Amino acid sequence: MKIITAILALLVLTASLCLAAEVVNLTSPQAKELLAKNARVVLLDVRTPEEFRQAHLRGALLIPVGELEQRLREVPTGKPLLVYCSVGARSRAAAGFLAGKGFQQVYQMSDGLMGWYKNGFPMEIAGRP
């Protein structure tokens, strides 16, 4: 009986892992392409407010990674999410957290805003019109 219970538990765990959302890692050029193809994508900046004031992507929603769990209700559901930070570390953690909470279509920009900037893509920069 214990073996059957263990097998059933293993099957349930395997099935739940298969159904869990996965994070898709994108480079900044791939992220730019995604944004061009799908206007429904929500940009989620998980950097600090100071970093956001210095530079960010137009239309991005700012929720610092340290506040994400408490502010989870502010993250739109039913839309693809593109999570970014400066270089990809915080966005990777935030994207994994969101996928674990059941958000579908979660993307994270692996080279972050620095990669976006190095590619010469448009962004909002403090002090520039």
C-alpha cells in the first residue's frame, strides 16, 4: 500500500511540474521583437525606484523585486509579462517567482536594460526629452 501511495504522490508531483508555467529567457533583441509583435505584453521593471528614474522602457510598470510578493495583485494577469532589470539577475528571480505563482507567458530579458542600451534600442532616460 505504501508503494502505491508513493507512486501516486510521485505522479501528482510530476503532473503539477509539467503544468507549471516556464520562464522564457530572451536577449534584448528578442525582447524588442516580442514587443513589436505583441502589443499586449506588459513590461515589468523589477529594479529600484532610483534606477527606474534614471532610465526605463516606455510604459514599464515598476515593482521592485523586493516588493513583488506584497504587490503581486498589481501584476496584470492574462497577459504576457516581460520582466527586466539591469543585467538579468533580479529579473530571472522575479520571473521564476511569477511563474511559480501561476502566471503564464513569463519572459525575462537575460541581458537586462544594459543589453537593451548597448543595442541602441529606445528608452526613457532622465534629463532627455
